[in-house]
Amino acid sequence: MEDVFDLTGRPPSGWMHAIFGGGPYGEDVGRCIPGPPAPATITVPLPDSGEFVYRLVTVGSWSDPNDPIALYDDTGPVPPPPLSELEKSWLNRRAGQ
């Protein structure tokens, strides 16, 4: 994600404004994301490790319909994917050895 604007205050071509409710970008102002259209989810890396997911809430505009703003809500760190049955069987075999 970028936070660079041209002198008009509009995002560069292919980007749009975004506001994030909480999470690692919750305090940022002027953040841009790819779009429009706004992606349904945005995954950002956390400084230590892991990822954080934002989900799109709505797209609107303060004053200019040609300058859309995406509002995202934080959903917290991404949990590790569940183990498949095959992975569980491998772990059980290794524990039994």
C-alpha cells in the first residue's frame, strides 16, 4: 500500500484513498490502496511476523464522487491455516515414533 499523492491531493492513477479502522494502519491518514474498485480484503504484513487482514466495509466520498474512499475494518491477525487430515496423520505418526 502506498501513501503518496500528487499535488492535487488525489491518489496516483490506479489507486484510491482508504481509511482503516484499527490495526497497523489505523492511525495513518492519506493511505492509498489499489483501485477503484476497492479490494474486498487487504492483507498487510506485521512488523514482527504474520499478517493482518482488513475487510472492506463501504466505499463512499466526502465531496467528489470521482474520488472514492474505501473504509476498511480490522479483523485481526490471520490465524494459521488448519492442518489437513493428512498433515495431522503425519504429526501423529511422528509423535508415536
